[in-house]
Amino acid sequence: MIDGIIEKLNEWVEPIHAWLDANHSNPLMWLAFFLIGLAVFFITYNALHKDK
């Protein structure tokens, strides 16, 4: 069962890996990844540090 899940995940990740290999030198992609990561950080931080 676990092997089937791992195989399915590998099938899903393959196109993403190929796209990242083709676009690894694109600075806009890295800027977008950074901004998305920053947004996720601030959303998580604000959700965990609510003052009452």
C-alpha cells in the first residue's frame, strides 16, 4: 500500500520537476516562490499569535 502511494506521488511530481529544471534560471519564478513563502509565513504567524 505504501509503495503505491509513493509511486503515485512520484508520478505527480515528475512534471513539476521537469518544469523546475527547465525554468531554474528564471528570476521571476524565484521571486514568486519567495513571496508565496513569505505570505504563508505571515498568515501562519498571525493565526498562531492572536491576542485576545
